[in-house]
Amino acid sequence: MVVITLQREKCIGCNYCAEFSPEYFRMSKKDGKSVLLRSTEKKGFHIVKTPLNDAYEPNKKAADACPVKIITVKDV
Ligand code: SF4
């Protein structure tokens, strides 16, 4: 199980996550911030849990590239 989280409010809209992991991240046309697709929100954290192991690699790249470090990826 791969768990991805995004602390969306702190996003500065650089677009790196959407480039590295387009199946999980899109930039919002409304506010210019990143959207974690199919996520649920809890206290400002947007969360996706997926059984797909190939979700780890691209999202880890997105997390490493994020300049404000608001993405986490865990293989649990
Ligand atoms: S990499 Fe980080 S700051 Fe840049 S758009 Fe994605 S979440 Fe926002």
C-alpha cells in the first residue's frame, strides 16, 4: 500500500509534482495550487491510499522535487 499526502494550502504552484507524477497531481486552474487526484481531505492534509506499488516511484520524485516539502509518500 502506498500512501501519498499533500498539505495543499502551502503549495506555491511550481508544477513539479504534476510533471513527475501526472497520474496523481494536477494544477488547479482556479487557484494555481496542486491537486492530489482522488484524495480525501482531513485537517488540511489531502490523502490517497493505493494498493498500486508503481505509485511509489513517481510520487517519491514529486515529493523530493517539491521546494516547500509538502508531499509525503510512504510504502506501508
Ligand atoms: S511540487 Fe510542491 S509546491 Fe510545487 S506544485 Fe507540487 S505541491 Fe505545490
